[in-house]
Amino acid sequence: MLWEALGSVVLGLVLSWAALQRLADRLPPRRPVLVTGTLGALFGALVTHGAVGPGHTLGTLLGALVVDAVLLSLLLRPTRRLRRTAAT
């Protein structure tokens, strides 16, 4: 469980860093994104480990990655240019 937790924290940091690099204009400041990425992956690992049980390290890390991606996507803001169409 310790290696799963450490691996999920590293995955969370890497995913949040990558999100900051690609979507910096649509995300809040750096610190909340990194904290959300780290804690989201740790929470995802905990939930997945509880669901699949011990001995499924790859599955636990995959679940951590999925939960972390979902939580990071909730931080995204809409783009500045919204297209509004006129109703006829």
C-alpha cells in the first residue's frame, strides 16, 4: 500500500504539471492545481484499493489516474471566446 500511495502521488504531480503546461490559461493558479492533482490521485488510489483489494497495484494506479483526471477537469474554466448563436 505504501508504494501504491507514493506512486499515486507521483502520478498526480505529473498529471497536474502536464495539465498546467497545456491548459495554463484555463486553470486556476499553480498551487491549487498541484494540490488537487496530488490529493485527487491519493484519494483515487485509496478508493480503488478499497474496491479491488490488495495485490492489484496496476489497477490501483489506473484508478488513481482516472479519479485525478476527473478532479482536474473540474478545475477547468471555459475559454474566453464563447460563440453565441442567435435563435431564429
